[in-house]
Amino acid sequence: MLRLIDLQKSYRLGQTSIAILHQINLSIESNEFIALMGPSGSGKSTLLNILGILDDYDQGEYWLDGTLMKSLTETRAAQYRNRFIGFVFQSFNLLSHLTALENVALPLRYLGQSLHERTNCSKSLLTQMGLEGRFHHLPTELSGGQRQRVAIARALATRPRLILADEPTGNLDSSASREILDVFSTLHRDGATIVLVTHDEEVARRTQRTVRIRDGRVV
């Protein structure tokens, strides 16, 4: 599904170019569950952003589902991102003034679905996450684990084939973390491809394979 070939990335700081990723070579098969690990500053979040087509790369190749990402226009890249990829973040990134149901329905609104379609799909996803009694609760009225489950439901709304999760258990206690990892395991069994950034070895052990990044290189 996903292949990186000699991928490199750097940022400009004044007149200085700072290399972040060095000749990354990585292949991820469809329906794999991958942990991406590395110390702070190792480049793993930059790599995740490139995988999610949120950031560009300088050299090399990134192939996603047989398409070279560098060849896409901004419009086509946005279409790939919206229809192919689901994002889950450590800080949940829920809109505080919207209910759980409205947060999940938001990406479907951008796809042009009717209110009836958006509502039915969102209710189904929240029920799948065990939140059938929380449809009309605001994020502030939910626990951390419940908010993360709403965020996962939102990520699944467009039926993505690739789920990218950046420290999804980082703000949760151990009990809520296990619940969220159980959700990811179920999604994986149902056919999803998942790349999960974590610094926690226990979390990584729940995945199929661990890719370690250090100083911008796969080690």
C-alpha cells in the first residue's frame, strides 16, 4: 500500500538547511499494524506528516496505493487525504462547540453528504465506539478516553484505508489507553492499515511490527 524510497526532508532556518529525514526506505503492506518509535526530535512526527500528505518531501519517492505523491496537484493531494487517510491525534482535536455527533459528521459535510446521511453514519460509528449514550455531549462533558473514541469515529467517517495515529494514548491513563488500543486492534482485524506513533514500548507490543527512527534514519 505504501512505499518510501530514499526519502529526504529538510527545513530552512534562516540561511541554514537542517536535515530531518535521511534516505528513508520503508514499505507497509495493506492491513499491517505498525508502531513508529523514536526519541523526541528523531523525525517520526515529520515522517507521519509526510505519510498523511500534510507535509512535502525534498527528494526520493513516496508511493501510496500505486500513485506517486509528488506528482499530485494540491487539489488531488487534498482529495487523497480526505478520502484515503484518517487521522487520530494525541490532543483529540475535537471542536469544543460541537457535540460528539457533530464532530464525527464534520468530514462528511465536506464530502457533500446530506444531513440525514451524515447523522446516520455518525450515530453508527459512535455506537461502534461504545458511545451510543453520548451523541449530544460536548467534548468537555466526556472523559479523555471517550473523547479519543469520538476522534477515532471521526477518522473513520470517510471510510479511510489508512489510519495515522500520533501518540493516540499519550494523554490517557492506563485503563483508557488499553480501551483505545483494543479499538485499534479491532479496526486492524476489520482490514484497516494503521501506522501509530508512540514512545511507549507497551503500546508498540500491541502492533505487528515496530519501525524505529533515530536521527532521521530508520534503524
